[in-house]
Amino acid sequence: MAAANFHTLIEKLDAFIRKYYKNLLVKGAIYSFALLLSFFLAIAFLEYFGRFQSLTRTILFYGFITLSILVLLRYVIIPLLKLYRMGQIISYEEAAKIIGTHFREVEDRLLNVLQLQQNKAQVSVVSLSLLEASINQKIAQLKPLPFDAAIDIKKNLHYVRYAAVPLSVLILVLIIRPGAITESAERLVKHDVYFEKPAPFTFFIENNELSAIQQEDFELIINVKGNETPENAYIKIGESSFKLDKLSPVKFSYLFKNVQENVRFTLYANEVFSKEFELQVLPYPLLLDFKLELVYPSYIGKKNEEIANSGDLTIPAGTIVKWNFSTQNAQALRMAFADTSFSLSPNRENGFVFEQRFLRSNQYTVTAANQFVKNKDAISYAINVIPDAYPEIEVEERIDSLSPKRVYFRGSIADDYGFRNLSFNIIHTKGESKEEKRSQSSIAIDKKTTRQSFFHVFDLTEMEIQPGDMVEYYFEVFDNDGVNGSKSTRSKTLIYKAPTKKELQEQAEKNNQNIKSSLESALQEAKALQKEINEMNKRMIEKQNLDWNDKKKMQDLLNKQKELQQKVEDIQKQTQQNFNQQNQYNDQNERILEKQKQLEEIFEKVLNDEMKELFRQMEKLMEQLNKDKLKDLNEQMKLSNKDLEKELDRTLELFKRLEVEQKMQESIDKLKELAKEQEKLSEQSQQKNADSKQLEQKQNELNKQFEELKKQIDDAEKKNKELEDPMNLPDTEQQEKEIQQQMENSSKELQKNNNKKASESQKNASQKMQDMANQMDMAMQANEQQQSEEDMKTLREILENLIATSFEQERIMQELKKNRQKQSTICKTYTTTKETKRRCKSCRR
């Protein structure tokens, strides 16, 4: 127990000794800093004002080093060694004395404990117990005391003031005149170097860098600082000296022109020289030349080109331009376009390559650069890009006068480089369903020829066009643009609109009325002409010779006859066009087609070549004024005109009859069509969830169509009554009322949403329509059969007349043989023969 207490006491003494030497180290560091800084300031000031020779500066330098070592050894190194128990340190007794002076309650008790511990071995066993008891008692009294508290390291801050004084002096000098420290320190450190006495002024170069761009000017700016200011200053370059330009009392300048290489120079004034300076010349990047390779798009068929030193270009869209630049002193090349820029790296020494594909016009600049010069002296160029133009197309349309559904086209196309194809496009829109059907056909062209013509024929008869249909057609040409894709241009869209059935009927009615009016007019002219011919014949019989007035009247008769013939020809063309128009969209009944053909044959017979030959003969004889022959020809014209009159009358009657038959046939076809629509609507009404409003709307539409049909039937009956020999048409008035009643009933039931009853009425109406159509069809067939029987009867009459004419002609020939001298008999016989021939013609027709 006593040993443990004593060991604790020793540890506390060791801690005190370590803190004791730490305190000495801190104090020594402060003393050393203050002493060394004071000595440094002293020798620095001595050197600054004394400017000693090399020997003195060497003594001062090494003296400062020696003093520094001694001070550091005394105040820093020795305490530091003793801190780590190197060398002789204070003993426990000395430490106990120091502690005793600090703690009054300890006094000599700590020292006594150490001494009693040393005397334990010299006492007896009995005294030893008493000694240990005394030691333990003293240790117990000393144990609570912190021995290291006897030393306060913070008290060393009191000595900092000794170091603050020289430190303040140092800072003040560095602020006011730093040269007093820096210059003297430099000379002390370089104690073996000779230093001249400083000049009264110094040259300072204000330029940030002594560097100039090659081939450019450089202005050197010099500032003079010092106690004196020279009046003039000079620059020495090599062996030559030049006077500086004076800008102000302390500022001078000099201009280096067109600098090509590095320049060494020295500044001087009043025999005061500066150190040697060097103006560095930076290499200037130059664009020496360049070549362009133009790679054209393959589709334009143009050979690639190479151009030298020409940056402005006019090129087709899609052209690839390759630049090959040759430079000097360039480490980079910048290509700046309107919307972007590129920084190029050399692909060889002083060589750059760049390529770009152009689709639109652009501008660009080329700038050479290196590590010293950037973005200077840019060269600007323009690239004009010619875009691939849209193809052009022009089309002329001509319609066949004989076949209005045949269209002829002549067109031309043009493009800058060529074509991909030319097509003819058709859009066929159905009249009622509005369903579109598109088709396209290619037209052969030379794809490489940039301007050419083409021809095309479009036959609408091949398209099965129905009434109300619309056909749109146009040409579309595509160019061979390989850059943006093929572009197309359309011609003007042409439209062929087939008339509706109603429009066809209205037009047919109008045409028929015009034709009938024309026929009636021609018939009246024929009658009037016949009267004039008779009067002319009487005049020729009464006169012995014909004069100029007779000739003029004969010429007037001939002109009127020709006009009548021309009018009949016009009627024939008008009739033919009317039939063609009616047959274009309607599948006519064979009976109607046969009647149309019969009318056309009658017109052909009316306009015969015999009449034309007769006109020519009369014109010749009128020049000779041969009365007998003119009278004979005038008689022939009289007979021909009479035949024409009868044929016109017959044609008019046949045309009226054909008109009635057509109207009746159209009514039959329309009635059958309405029957089907009504039957279809009846089936729709029977369906569940059928929309009554839609059904009612459709039924009302059918009602309107039936009303129009009734008017058409009434019109046919009215026209039939105007015929010389009316046909036997059925009386359908009662049936029309019944059909109309059923259709109205269906509309009423649909309004009540009673679809079932409406369906029954619709079905009844459909059946009655079908029955009425069949009845009308049978009546038309009966009329046709009756007409055939009448034609057979007429044929028998023709044969009988032919036999009678044959016998009559034979008798006349016998009389001619008996009496050839009797002129009157010959004339009578000639007239009788012509009349007989005329009667035969009339019977045949």
C-alpha cells in the first residue's frame, strides 16, 4: 500500500517536470523569434543604408546565421531535448522545492517524503513501521494536490510583447518602403555577388506581354520611375539606336513595324541602361489556297467538278462540297456557317479537309488559327443552292364531236432534271351512294428528257357510267428528285358529270320538242316551196322564152330547195345526237332502238344523191336558159319536193310516236324500279329496332317519285292523243289511285311507329306497281304486234303497186314505139312514168 502511494506521487512529479520543460520551450520560442527578428532588422537596415561590400555582407550574413543557431540552441533545442529526457534534467528534490514554493500547504512535506523514502533502508524494523506510517500519512496529505498546476504556460503570453515590437517594425517598413527589407535581404543572401549602385531611374515596360503577331506592328510602351526623369530615352536594337517617342514626362513609346522575327533590344537614357529585353514574334496562321470538289447528286446526270480558289458557289440541291485547304502556321481551321460552325483539325501538316452536303443556300467564313492567334481575318463566301424545281405540266382537252364521251388530250411536261413517271388518274363517284372508285394508268414518257409532249385518249364509255355519276380526271407528273424525294404536280382537275335521270328526261323532252318544231317548220317550208314550183311550171308553159327574171326566180327556188335540204340535214344531226344522248345512260328497249334506226334510215333516204345531182344539172341549164330542159328538171324537182314533203310528214308522225313509246317505256322501267324499292323498304320495316323516322323519310321520297311518274304517264297519254293514229294505251288511273293510297297509308303508319302495318301497305303498293308495269308492258307489246301486222299489209300493197307499175311501163314503151313524133304524147308519157315511180317509192316507204 505504501509502495503504491509512493509510485503515484512519483508519476505526478514526472508530469510536473514535463510541463516545466514545455513552459521553457514556449518561452524560448518567443525569445528566439524576438531576438532573431530584431537582429535581422538591424543588419537589413545597416545594409540598406550602408550598401556594404561583399566581405562585410558575408560577415553579417554568417554572423546572423551563427547567432540564430546559438539562440535556437539555448532557447529551443535544449528545452526540447530535456522535454524528451535527453540530457540532464531537474531532480525530484528540485521539483519538490519548486512545487513547495507554489503550494504553501505543501511546504517541505513533499521533500520530507522523498528524504524519508531514501532513509528506509537505514532504520530498524521497529522504526520502519513508524517511518512508513509517517510517509503514508504525508502522501495522503499531498495526494489531492495537482503538482502540474504549479506551472501556468499562459503566463508566457506576457513575453509576446517582446516579439511584437520588431514584428510591427517589419510590417511598417514593408508597407512604407519594402525595398529596405527586400533589396538588402537579397544582397545579404547573395553576399558574394557584386551589386552596382542603383540608377536614379528605372525603365518599366507597360505592355502585358512582349509578343507580337508576325507581319503586324507592335507598339512598345515604356514608363520611367525613379528620383530623376530623363529628358530623352533611346532603344538599341542590334548596333542601331533609335529615339523613343515621348508621350509624357515619364512615358515613352516605340513602334516595331511589320515584325517578322524575334527582336532583342535595350533601353537607355543618360548612360543608364536597362537589362536586355526580347520581343517574341508569334507565327501568323495563313490560308494559302484551297480546292473544292463538287460531287453532284447522281440523278441529275452531271459530272463531278474540281474548282480552285473559288469559295462562292452556285450548285444544285444535294451537292456534296469537299474543301481541301493548304495553310501556313495553322493548328486549327474554323468553318462557320449561318446556323452552325465546325472546328477542323489538320489531316496532314498545314492541311485540312472538310465536306458538307447542301440542301439550301448558305454563307460561310473560313478562319485559320493557332495557339497564339484565334478567329482573326475571316474570309467570307456564299453558296447559292438551286433547289430541285417542281415539275410542270400543261394539258389541252378536246372532246370528240361525234362521241362526247371520247376525250383527246395533248400535253407537255417539263422538269429541270427528268421524270419518274406520268400518270392519268380517275376518280369515279357514284351518284347515289357517293362511293369513290379510283384508278390510275401510266403514260409512257422518256424519263431523261427534261421537256417533252404526250398524247392520251380517254373513253368514258368503258367506265359503265350511270346517270348522276361524276368522273374527275387529271394528270400527275413526278420528277426524279433524289434528294428530297420525288415531287409531283397535278394538272387542272377536269370533271365529267353525267346528268341524272330526271335531267336526262328534261333534256330529252326539250330536244324532242325542238326536233318536232324543226320538222313542222321544214314541212311548212316544203309545202310553200311546192306551191312556188307549181306556179313556176305554169309560167314556163305560158312563155315561149325565159328571160333574166325567170332565171332569177328559178335560182331563188333552187336556193330555197337547198336551204330546205340543209335544214333537213340539221334535223337529222340533231335527232342523231338526241338518240345518242338518250342511249348513253339508258339501256333502251329493242323496240325503241328499232324505231330510232328506222327514223335514221328515213332521213338517209330523204337526203339522197339524186336530189343533189338534180340541183347541179339545174344550175348548169340555168346558164343556157334552155326552157324545155329546165321545164323537165323543174318537173322533177316538183316531184322530189313532193316526196320530201310526204317523208317529212311521215317522219314527224313517226318521231311523235317514238316519243310516246319512249315515255311509256321509261314509265314502265321507273315503275318496276319503284316496285323494287318499295319491296325493299317493306322488308326494312319488318326488322326489329328499325328507325321509323328514317323509314318515313324514305317512304315520302318514294311518294314524290310516284307523283312524278304519274305526271310522266299523263304526259305520254296526252302526246298519244295528238298522234294521227293513236296507240291503245291502258287506263291506269284506278291503279294509280290504289297505289297512292297504299303508299300514303304506309307513311301514316310509320308516323305512328306502327312498322308492321306500314310494311303490309308497302308490300301491297309494290305488288300493285309490278302489276301496273306488267299491264303497260303488255299493252306496248300488243301495239307493236299491231304495227307489225300493218307493216305486212303495207308490204302487200307495195308488191301489188310494183306489178301494176311494171305493166304500166311496158304499155308506155309500146306507145312510144308507135308514135315517136308526137311530142305531147311523150311529155304526157314522161310525166305518167315519173308519177308511177313516185307512187312506188311512197308504197315502199
